[in-house]
Amino acid sequence: MNRSSREPDVAFAGEGRGEPAPRALWWGSAGVVLAVLGTSVLVAGTEHGRRLPLAAALVLAQVCALRWQTRSPGAVLAANASTGLVVWALLPAVTLTGALLAAQCTLCVLSATGPLRVSVRALAAMCLAAPLAFRAGGPAGLAVYLLTVVLAWTAGQWRRAQQARTRAEMRRAVVEERARIAREVHDVVAHTLSVMVVQAGAADDVFTERPEQARQALRAIETGARSALGELRLLLRAFRVDPAQDAAGEREPGPSLVRLEELAETVRATGITVHVDRGGGTDGLPAAVDLAAYRIVQEALTNALRHAAGADEVSVSVTRKGECVKVRVVDNGRTSPGGATAAPAGRGLVGMRERARLVGGSLRAGPVPGGGFEVTARLPVERAS
């Protein structure tokens, strides 16, 4: 089934998305037609007793036809417009605007769900009855008729625009969520694999001469892999929350500055000295800032492992000054004679800058005069709160 044939379901039958189902739409429009047109027919029919049954039957036929207005709005519009004109011809005391009320309801649905050119043609067709409105009610009758027809069509266009905005917001939310997941997976996998590669290489070098050291490297690989699996489970659990586990408080702690020492230990296991300075003011940070700071440190350490040639020492500092958290990671890797760092501006640096930007902060990365590479981020606490 093509997309155009599904449009009515999208606009008016989106059960579970806060949109009116076809049955609810039918009850609403049928109630309006019965209350307005039905009452008018009963009142006007008292003077034309023999015409009243036929007019009442035509009103009920219009109400029944509204049941299919979301499936075939064009056909229902034609049927309701025809029967409405017959009702008006039978009972001239009923205004043309009232007699065509069901057709106006269907025009609104067609305007919201059908192609624009089709709804414009339907609007023009409804306006063809304007001379009849003028003959029956004069300029006032003409103005009222044209106003109600145009309002019905405009209401459908407003509904269409609302649906388009909703779909655009949903698409944007999906794209942002995919980007967030990609950043999380990249941070977890890239850091852990970098540590595992270094450890595996070290184990291979000393496997024969120093088996105990090789075993330590293999144990470090196992620990890092388990940690990465735990973080990936947490990431997946965000899409599959178990209410029983939440109630029992069984969820594992996620990435946080509280676990900064654990993160540093994984890098120390590769033989690099990591100095961690975490100020006491960083306790109780907003979750977004806490996670961003942790991930920036993690990615900076990963870059030091992968790209900082000859680096054997890394300093990590996370401090809070007023309403701003400052993250600083510096390694002592070699810098090329031209002053360019050995670390390329790849996805890691882009991801760190994006994380800082999402909480309203900024990030600067570059070589240090005298050797090494520095990553500095400033993350505002108040804005994230």
C-alpha cells in the first residue's frame, strides 16, 4: 500500500499517539450535524409535514456517510453536498450553510488528509453554491456561507501543518537519540578496545619470559571487557527498563565522576601513570554535566593511549569554580617540530566538543608548548540544571 493511501490513518487514526480515532471523529462530527442540522430540519419541517420524513432521512444518511470520511473523504464530500442541497431544496427555511454542514465537516477532513490540489478543488466546488446562498440570504447569507466553507478548509490545513510539525519533531528526536547512542557506544568501545590492544601487545611481548606479567595483562583485558559490557548493558537498559528492578533499586551505577578512579585504573594497567585531581565541589552535579565530564575525560585518556606517541604520564583535573566545572586532561606525549600534535582531530575530538556543547559548554584541544597535548572543557552547571 502506498503512502498516499495511508494518509488518513496518519492524520486522524493514530491511536496511541494522542490523535482522534476514526470512530471518535465520526461521533464528534455526527453529533454536531444532528444537533445543528437535525434541529433545524425538525423546526422547519413543521410547516412542511410531508417533506419532513424525507429531509430527516437525508440528514441521517449524511450522518451515516460521515463514518467513512477518513477513508474516502472525496466521495463522502460529494454525497453530503448533494444530499445537503436536496435538504435545502425541500426545506428552504434551513439555511444553505446549515444544510451543507456535513459537507463542511468532510471538507475539513479532506483538507487535512488529502493532497493539497484535491482539497483546493473541493474548496472551489463548495464555493460554486455561493450564488444560491446569495439568492436565499442576500449579502449576509453569502458572507456567512463563504466564511464557514473557508474556515472548514483552513482548519484542515492547520491540522495538516500540526501533523507535519509533529512528524518533523519525531524525526529530529530520533536523529538526536541515534547520535546520542552513537556517542555513548563510541566512548565505551573505543576506550576499552584501546586499553585491550595495549594490554594484548604487552602480554604477547612477555608471554614466554615473564608469564606472570602476561597473566596480569590478560586479567586487565578481562576486567576492561567486563566493564565495557556493563556500560553497554546500562545503555541498552535505557530502552528496556524493568520496573521491578527499578523498584528494587537493582540498577547498576552508570558512568559518573564518582567512578573516575576506576577509569584511571584501566589506563594505569597499560603502564601509563595517571594523576587524578577531583575537587570536592564536583559532588552532586546535574546528571548531564556529570556524564559529559566523565565522557570527556574518558575520550581524552583514550586519545592519549592511541595517539600520544611516547606518553607515559597523564594528568586529569576536574574542579568546580562557581557555576562552572573545568575539566583538564594533559599528557606528555611527543609533539612534532612544527607544533602539531600527534593526535588527529578525528571523531573523538568532535564527540568531546559535541558533549560540551550539549550542556552549554565549550572545549579546547591542542598541543602544549614544550610537549604534550591538552584537552580543556568548561561546563556550566546552572544552564544544565
